[in-house]
Amino acid sequence: MPSGGARRVAERGGQPDKDQQEQDEGHGNERREEERREHENEGLRARLDRLSNALDAQGEGDKASDAAKTGRDGGSPGTIGNAMGLAFRVLSEFVAAVIVGGLIGWWIDRVAGTTPAFLVTFLLMGAAAGIWNVYRIAIKTPGSEG
């Protein structure tokens, strides 16, 4: 049994139907459009692969240069954090020593009923103790505990 398109061709005396020709041309255009899109997609995939490889290579180069920089500087990525931690420790040691010395001197002055002689004396002793603590922290080797 002839198909619908062949039946129309036979009814028109062997000449193809214009609607059928337009449909066939439309399918041909669709196929060409799909092929063009696939070709573009392949080009885009290839470009994406090249860019990904370039980014990977650049990332590895950055890691290598970071490692070289850290080796030259003698520190690690957490060096700034370590330095800030040490600075806060030094500051707190000094301030605590001065405050404790001042409080002890004030308490002795209050109990003894004297002028701020003990306050000044113990305040200076607290400052000296604070400086001594900072010095002890400064002379420690970087890898030692305590």
C-alpha cells in the first residue's frame, strides 16, 4: 500500500506535492542545523578542554611558586597567624605583669596606710617582670615548647 506522500504524487500525475517538497526541505534544513550545532558544540568542547588544561597547568605553577616562596622565607602559610598569636602573647604577658605588680603595691599601701610608695615600687617591679617575660619569649627557638 503506498504511503500518504506517494499517494499524493500518484494523484497529481507523478509530480510531487509542493507541501511534501517543503516538508522534505524543512527536514533537510533541520538536519543541517543540527549538524552545524554539533560542529559548534565540538569546537566549544575542544576549547573548554584547552582552557581547563591551561588553568590546571597554571594552578600547578602557582603551587610550585608558592612552595618556592615559602622555602625562601622560611615560613609556612600560617606564618602571619603565628606571628599575631605570638604578639598577643607578648602583650598579655607584659600587661598582666604590670597590672599584678600595681595591684599588689596598691593593696600593701592600703593595708599599711602609706602613701603610694609600695604602689610605685611594685608597679616598677611588675614592669621589670613583664620585660623579663618578653625577653624569655623572644630568646626561645621557634620549634621549642612552653
